[in-house]
Amino acid sequence: MPIVELGVAEAYELLSGRFGIVGLPPLEAIENEDWGRDFLLSRFQELPAQALAEAGLSWDDPDPDEPAVNPSPI
């Protein structure tokens, strides 16, 4: 999933839960602020590309002609 398609709550949960980022402002304080989503997206830039890929995230839309990095078993 492209990171830019994440909602504020989803991005917050990934950053704090999956990636263990601490020190984020409370979700309630940023979810309805213009800067809140931009702030969270900027935190994804600090993460290694491999960690993002393992979480199924990318910065670009996937190319439909390219095979998935980790295709799920059928």
C-alpha cells in the first residue's frame, strides 16, 4: 500500500504499534489538524525501505505489471 494513501489513524497505529515510534503527539491532538498527517508521513521517511516493504508499504503506487514483493499464497 502506498504510504500516502494511509489515513491519520492508520499511519499513527503503524508508527507507534508496528514500528515502535515513541514521542508522537496524542492521536486526538493531530488527527484533525492540517499538519498532523504531514507530520506522521514525515516520520515514515525515517524508516528503512526494507522495514516499510516488510510492512507492505511503499512510497509509490505499485506497477500493475510488476510481481508483488511478497505474494500471498493462494
